[in-house]
Amino acid sequence: MSEEKVSTTQDLKVQKQTKRDRRYLINIIVILLITFGYTTYSLWNELPAVINVFRGTEADYRMIIIIIVLIALKFFIEGIILFIFARLYTPTYKIHRGVANAFIGQFYNDITPSATGGQFAQVKTFAQQGVPVSIGASIMVMHFILYQIVLVVFGGLLILLNLGEFARLGSVSIFKLNIPVWVFASFGFLANLVTIVGLFLLAYSRRVHHFVINVVVDLLAKIKIVKRPEYRKNKLYTSTENFRIELWRLSSNVPASILIMVLFFLKFIVNYSVTYFVALMLNPALYGGLSFWETISKTGFLGMITGFIPIPGAAGFAEYFYEIIFSPVFGGDAAFTKAVQLIWRVATFYVNLIVGGFVTAFYRSSMEEIVDETGHVKTFEEVKSYTFAERRETSVTMYATSQLSIKEIQRRLSPKKKRRWRNHKEDQE
């Protein structure tokens, strides 16, 4: 490649990076403005009472240590999940790299609508950490599959085990029409359920696959709901094939898949338990009267709602629905509910945003492997598409060699020194 062409490509890369950074900055500003606007509105007549809650003589701020540990544990669990995925392919991958990647993914999820930016950022980070782009893309697709399965199962259990509480989540007034909150939560749960079930049907049923791609898309195009039908068909086909490929890969690693799903369950419990400890911090007298599992279920219902809101971080909506859902839990005490909400939101969102931002700023990933000669930065969909053939070949090979045994997975996850010692011992025997 000529020096002139290299220079042009580098200039285009810088331009693309600048535009993307500007868009992320705008998203962050939108989050802050919406949050500031809602907080001002929410506290307009309650500020003195909320301040009194924080000043309460009974408040036990030592509980902050537990809250910090929970936040750190959430990222550590996510780091272990990424570590396990990567270690199945790269024996030199370290846990601290997985934790850094977890922070970066969370940061980009927080500043993009519907948390859509994290996967691509994590593939880029994997590339800098020495994991090939094709493997990084595979990891993130498998991560999505198992996460979505656990999200649906966990959400379904929360609803089934708390039907009465689910039906009494309160209501929202929209244009003088009272809509129960459980309607919004149900919509979010069904959206997740349809996503994972739909992908399974498309991947395993040729009839459904053919019907959706060749009939449904054309029908939606005729009634002007879908634009560029051929593009949509190709995108749907690629997504389905990617899903099928990574399912083969997961079925070749059943023990690892089960372990990762257990870790996802644990991550949900840790993340959803923050409210419980915030409430005990502000009012220790609630200990014994406040149900740990009720706070987890209510936070889970909130997550179903905020998950489909197309605003970065569900800014404003998360705070609003939190107060509606948790007000009955705290006996209708508006000031106490708002105080808990403020700390919960800072702990579960803004701390993530700030720490994740610092990690992202000082842990930049190389973009050389995912930028073409025109300076075009590939999207996650494009990365999945252009690594499709390579990932399909490796998944078929892995599936053909049957499943990895638990002993083999333990061998791959063990440090190099321990592995050499174990192999030496086996040779002696």
C-alpha cells in the first residue's frame, strides 16, 4: 500500500473515530440532562424531606462498603464469564483482561440506546488483548445467547413466584389513562422471550426460516413497514446463521455453558440486591421486615421495563418507574423511596459510567483489524458477517470432535505452570 493511501486511510479512521466519539458525548449529555430534569422535578417539593432521610441519626453508612463490594462483584463475575469464554480458545487469557473488558462493555451499553454498543466495543477490546476478531465475535454471540436464556428464565421465575406482587406494581397515568405497570413489565419480558424463542425457531426450523425471510419480510415491505427488504433478508439470514453456528459451539462445551449460566444467575442476584442494602443503610430498623427476595423481584420487574426503552441508560424512566414500583415496599414513604432511588441509581449506573469511562479511556483497543481501507469502521453485524466462514468452520470442527469433557475444560482453564506439572505427572505415571 502506498504512503499516500496509508495516510488517507489513517485520516479517514481519525474522522470516523471523531464522529463516533462526538455521538457518544452527545448521548452522555442527553443522559445527564434527562436525569437532571427528572431529579429536579421529582425533588421539587420533597428535597427537605429527602435531606432529612440522609441526615437521619439511625443511618448506617458502613453499609456503603457492602454496596461497593456488590458493584465490584458484579463486574468480577462478568469478567470471569468473558475469561471462561476466551480461555477455551486462548490459554494465555487472564482474568483481569476479562474484568477490563466487562467495564468497557458496560460503559458502551450505558451510553447507547437499548444497550446496543457494548458487544462491538468488547470485540475490539478482545482484538487488542490478542484474541482474533473471529473468536471475539463468537464469544459475544455465545454471550448473548446464554445471557438471553438466563434473562428469560430468571424473569419468568420472578413473575411465576411473585404473581400477586407482579399484579400490584401500581399504575402510570398517560393522557388521563391509568396503565398498570405490569403491562410494561410484561411487554419487556415478552420481547426478550420472543427474541430467544424466535432465534431458536429460525435456527432449527427450515419452514419457519423460509416463511419469515421470504413471506413475512416481503409482506412487511409491501405495507411499507420494512424498507430495503433485500437488506433485511440478508441481515436476518446472517443473524440466524450466526446463532446456529454458536449454538453448535455451545453444545460442544456443555459444562462450560452450564457454569456460565450459573454465573449469569449469580450476577443478576448480586446486581438486583443493591436496593436491599441501600434501604438498610438509610434505615437499619427495616432489617427483618424488609424482604431480600422482594427487592430482587421488584428490581427484576424494573429491569424488564427499562430494557426496551430506547434511551441511553433508560434515563428518567428508570428513576420514575423505580419510585412507582418501590413506593409500596417502603410503606408509601415518598421521601425515603426517593432517597433510596438516588443512591441506587448512582451505585448501579453512574458509578459504572464513571469507572467504565476511565477504563475505556486508558485501555484503548486497536481498531486495525476491524477498519477497512476506506476508513469505514465495521459494525458488530458486519464483524459477524465477514468472520462468518471462519467461525462456521471452527464450530463444525469442534462439534465433530464431540463435547469437551469437564476434565478437559479444567485443564484449559488452569494456569500454564500447573498444567505443565500435571502433564509431567501423567507422563511419569
